[in-house]
Amino acid sequence: MPSRQLPLVNDEIYHVLNRGVARAPIFSDKKSYERFILALNYYQYTNAPVKLSHYLSMPLFQREDILKGLEKEGKCLVEIVAFCLMPNHFHLLLKQLVDRGISLFMRKTGTSYGHYFNLRTDRIGPLVQGTFKAIRIVSEEQLLHMIRYIHINPYVGMVVKKDELLKYPWSSLGDYLRKQKSGLISEKVINEYFETAKGHLDFIKDEADFKRSQKELKHLSLE
């Protein structure tokens, strides 16, 4: 796999994305989406003690003890600001907390999920197109536009209709609207950008402003 030429910088936020090889689907059903979210949640911690597959084979009380210990310790590779999973690609907005944090997080998550998906679908070989893309967010304005871009991606990508966007389960939009919790986005992160759920809802529905920002966002998405 190609290596990244420039290191990612601690305490900076990046739009991280990748898609399936030859644009093929990387999620096949509800279980596959849920497994990827599990991987994101588990591998964000610096000291995850065992592979996710081993962790999931443990009795419930052991899993709860491990997760409580990781949460209490509070050491993470990344902070997840927003996410959206689409049938053949994904978008993550990540803040790097430690050296090589994003790279380690993506490697562990990608290896774990790729192995799981290949076993379930009887396929072999890489699941996604080489090294993930990471674009640094350089201003607060770009950050807010990127959060919106990620959350409306199912509508922009014609996966759901506009009136179904708020019900799309595989993004952090529900976290921001305080309607459902993915377990990935903290209240602290959400409140840092939007004081109320209505504030975020009004922001993503402002299509005119979104269209004005599309040209600015083009270099941030590599779509």
C-alpha cells in the first residue's frame, strides 16, 4: 500500500475519505454498517488491548469492563467530529490527538473491517482504494461547511430523498440533532459547533448557502 508522503499534524482536523475498489460497495447490509461503526468506536482508543474480532467473542461482562476501562483512561488516537457511511465510500472528520494517530486509527479500522467484510461476502483482496485521502481543514468556516457536507452526503449522493435525510442512520447527523446516539460523537464536540439541534438543522437545510460553498469545498473532498 502506498505510504503518505507528508505526516498529519496533531490537533488539526482532517476530512478523511476512501471508497471501494473500482467503486464497488463496501457495505452490504445493516450488519456491515454496524460493524464498521463498532470498529470506529473501538479503535479510536490508543490502548485497545485485543483485536476487535477477539473482543466481540468475549462474554458481555468482559467487553463492558474493557470498554469502561478505555473510556475511563480516555486516551485516544483521534477525536471523531463527524462521519457518514455510504454504500461504496465513507467520510470521516477526524482530529488527530497523537503522532500518527489518524494513520494508526485508519489502519486498524480498515484491516479489521476489510477482513470481516471479505469473510462475510466470500471475497479476497483489498476492499478500498489504497491509502485513505486526508485533507486538512484550515478555517472554522471550512469546518462548519464540511460538517454539513458530510451530513447531507446521502442526499447529494442520491442515496436518500431530501425528506428522508434526517432518518438516515449511518451518519452523525442524529447525534448533532440529539435524536439518536452513535456512541462516536461526544456532546462536547457537538456543543462546540452548534448550541442547539435547531441551529444545526437550519444550517444543513440552507441549500442556497451550501451551493455557494460547493466551489470552495471542491478541493476538500477529492470526489
